[in-house]
Amino acid sequence: MQFYDFLTRALRTGGVTQNATLIVHSAFRPLAQHQVDPAALCETLVEHCKTGNVIMPTMSWRTVTPQNPVFDWHKTRSHTGVMTELFRTQFATHRSLHPTHSVAAIGRDAYEITAAHHLDPGPCSVHSPYGIIENSALRDQCYILHLGVALESCTYIHHFEEMFAPEIYLAQNLENYTLVDKSGNPSEYRLHRHTKRVRDFHQFGSRLHRSDGIHVFHFGQYDVTLVNVSVLSHVVKQAFASSSHATLAPYSYMERSTI
């Protein structure tokens, strides 16, 4: 079986319909061993969600820094893998304006999902694509697809950190950047980066499984993990109701944390 057919079956098994919003995190290199073409894989995802949305983070936090403080909609490359850069340049119709955590999207709601990212200083704020999805009907049919990666790559969880305890998860200092939009217009932006405290997002895996919110598939030695965002939202909110340190690794080591 080709990987494209395998993936389509996995998406159907996990409940992803053509109207769904699909957020994709990927590690593509191992798939090259299976003769998987990144463009064909992007086409498979877009075709599967043909009346919904496909979204890929196009991170640039390594390259857009206070020493290199310009984010350009066209020129700033994604450093989160070959597939995200291909998707950004050849498939996506929209990209959010953000110096470190931009998102590329195609689909019915691509404009609404990406339009307001620059309106808050946090990377995953209420106006970010994650916040827009979380606070709209899109969440009810939203899934996060992890290709060759797992929950450690789930950027969506950072949204809850910013909502529940920004003083813990966002750096206090503000950094100054210039954002250049699709039309070439520059604007100034001030950013609170995420703190570098060690997270443990894997702790949510068993809770997601108990609520039928996660499916795991295997293509040879390649793992595919699919997460239901509505269930993820419930699980992570419950964790933050118990502790504002909910996503930190030291907290996850103990049933009752004193940190």
C-alpha cells in the first residue's frame, strides 16, 4: 500500500471529513525512504479536506531574532521541514503575520484563521490561528495530524499556556520586529517569546486515549498520530484548572505538584 492511501484511510478512521480543519506537523525525511513525494503528500491532504482547511506552522523563531528582526511574508522561510516550506510556497493561499510562529493555510476559512495573528504580542494568543480555531465552531471539526512526530510538536497546547498563565509561559521582555505583509507593507510589532522552561506535552496522551481523542497508526517504522482538538481542549483545560504549571515537565512527574 502506498503511504498516500494509508494516510487517507487513517484520516477517515480518525473522523476527519472533507469539511474538517487539519493542522499538520511533520518530520518528512523518513518518508523519503518510502518514495513519498512531499508535493503529492500535500495534494493528498488538501484533497481530503477539500471543503475544509489545511494548516501548517511555518516557524521562523530560529532565524527571525532581535539580531535579524524582519519577517517577510514572501521571503521568510519555514524552518520546520521540507514539507512546510513546499506547502507555504506552492499550496497555501494565506500566511499569518508573525515573526516566530507564522502559519500557512489553504481552504474555506484560511483568511479568517490567519488574518489577526499580529494583533497580540504572544505567539499563540487569542488572535493567533490556534485562538481563532479554539474560540469558534471550527474547533468542533478540527484535528491535529502528527507525521513522524508526536505531542511534543503540538503547538496548539501553547495557546492554553498563554490563556491561563501568561506570566509563566511568556518572557517578560518585549522584542521589536518589523513585519512585511503580502503586499510589501511594513509594520512594527512587539513580541513576548515563549519561555524556555521544559514542557511535557506527552502527559496528555493517556488522557486523550481514555476519551477517544487520539489515534495512532504505523506505516512500517513511521508513526502517525491524530488528535481530536475538541477533546484536547477539554483535557488541557482540566489540567490548567488543577495547576497553572500544567504543561511543565516537573509538574507532570507528580500527582500533586508544589511548584
